[in-house]
Amino acid sequence: MQIWNIIDTGIGSTDWNMAVDEALLYTFSEDDRPILRVYGWHKSLSFGRYSKPHENLDMNRLSVQKTPYARRPTGGGILIHDGDISYSIIIPRKILKNFGIKESYHYLCQFLIKFYEKLELKAEFASDLNLNIQSSDICLAGHEAYDIIINGKKMGGNAQRYTKYTLLQHGTIPIHFDKKYFEPLFLKDSGLQYAASLRELGVTAQYKDSIHLLIESFSETFHARLSVSQLNPFQQEYAQNLLNNKYKQENWNINGKEAVESK
């Protein structure tokens, strides 16, 4: 049974959440224990690494509503966050050396399938349902092979970032959406009509209970023993520098241009 460090950073701001994920990715050494991070969001948007928010969002309305946003270090499209639970997995790439990208998603997302099963929901991958696979700059409006589908609707999203030796995968489990709040922000199809949340599916579990069930599902799926941990001083400092010099900077969040060089 492999030992993983689990870090619960609670509900945080969009820019801080992404700064921590990138800090964990770049401070990870090949011989470190793999990491599972769990966290939540305030109402906000995140943009994929190559997203074009000006082409898809009403930026004036975004400003008027004072909706926070940040660009993720990973790919994928524009994603809404409201009552989400998110996870991040940080592992050495060598663990998945025999997997292609699609296979790695399929493998790492298995614990999400188990999580939904524990909630008595039938969750399947889009590729297993013969759905039309097409990318979109708006996350919920597209389907990737590894997207999780329940009752014909998409559940959150997952994305990856690779360095030479390390893989970060993170993703969301939507507990609820405020659709009336988010829908007017989009200039194009928001995808909200094709998306589901746990509340819409009749699941009433609270945030903390859902976190506990997610961790349990992860441990069972990967036969992992989880050791409770927290950000160490180096990770904290690295995340704070990223927050100040990158994730609070419009040049990154809007234009996708880094204010600081990543390793």
C-alpha cells in the first residue's frame, strides 16, 4: 500500500487555488510522496491555459458583477466554480510511463467514478457512451473522451499539466451551480444546460461529507494510505510568490502571458 500525503487547503480564492496547485507541481521531487490535495472555491471562473476570455465572455459584465477569475496552469476551457469540490493529484510521471494521455485520464479518474457510485449515481466516461467528442473553449460546452457523464450530462471537468518529471491533474465535482448568475457572463453557449451538479441529481450531502467520501473513494481505488499533511514553508512561499507575480496579474489571467518564468 503506497503512502500519499493529503493536503486539505479548504475553500480559497481562485488565484490562490491556482497558485497552490502550481507551487505543488514545481516544488515536487521525483522521490517525494505523491500528493492528493482537496479544496473548494468561492464563486468564480477559471480559464484554461490557452483560453481566450475576450472571445467568450462579456468582460464588462464580469467586471460589474465583480466575478473573480484566474487562468489555470493546465489546459481545457473556461469553467465556472460555485459549490465545487476540487482535487489535485501530483505524482512522478514515471508512475504512468506506460500510459498515453487519454489512458492516464481514464486511470486517474477512476476514483471519481467510485465516488459517484457511492452516491448511487451511475457515472460513465464520454468515450464509453459513444458521444460526439469535440473540444470547446468553454469547458461545459464540449466533450472529451475522459469526461464523466451522469444521466446524459457532464460532471465538472479535469485537466493536466506535465513537467519533465511530474504530472499534475486537477478537476472539479460540482455540488451546485448558480446558473442565473453565470449564464449572462457568456457570449457563446455556456454549456450549463448540458451540465449537472450533485444538487440537481438529488444528492444532499454537505461539502465536508462529500470531501470525506471523495478521500475514501481515492484510498480504495488506488489502495493508498493517506497521511494528513499541509503546505510546508517552501511550498507556502512559492505559492505566495506565484500569487503576487502571476495569478494576481491581468497579463497572465487575461492574456496568458507569464509575469514570472516557471521552471
